[in-house]
Amino acid sequence: EDLLRFVIHDRLAFAINNRAMIRVFSQEAFVRSDLLQAGVKAIAGEFAIGFGTSVQHFQAMHELVDWSLLRLLRVIIGSVMGYALPVVIMPDGTYPFDLDQATDELVESLLKTLTP
């Protein structure tokens, strides 16, 4: 739970703190598929390096569903994006967002989904 909480909080905070950059990247990614592919590859690679070893450990301990790393990343990233995207695309200050509450809600949901 602690690792999941850290990852979620960290990625949500990154999205909030870098929303202007993410907006520009998103606009460019819609017209340049190579940029989108490079971004997805970089994100997946970053997660796989640090996260992959932990995933294997928790799967071996039967504390995490025995899914592929890609499937786990899709579930986690998809959930985090669901919370981060409205904050990123809306004008600054127009979308109320509580980072700690969002983290708690995501951890609660993902623990139910990812626990065998």
C-alpha cells in the first residue's frame, strides 16, 4: 500500500505542478504521432525500471494480482489519468482538487482491484 500511495501521490503532484507543459505536449501529440509514441514509451520505461522489481516481489508474495506489468501499468496509469486530466486541461484554479483526497480514493480503489 505504501508503494502504491507514493507512486500515485508523486504522479498526481507531477501532473499538477507541470500542467502547462503537459498541455503543450498534449496539443503537439495530437498532430505528431511520433511524439505521442515517444512519450508513452518513456513513461512506460520509467515505470518498468523502478516498478517492475517491486511488482515481481509483491506478486511472489501473493499480495498483488498475477497480471503482466503492461496490464498493471494500464490500470494504474488509467486511474491516475482519470483524476489528473481534468486538473490539467481546465484553466488554472477552476477545477477544485485535493491531492491527498484523490490519492486516498485512488489507493482505496486500486487496492480492491489489484489484491488477489
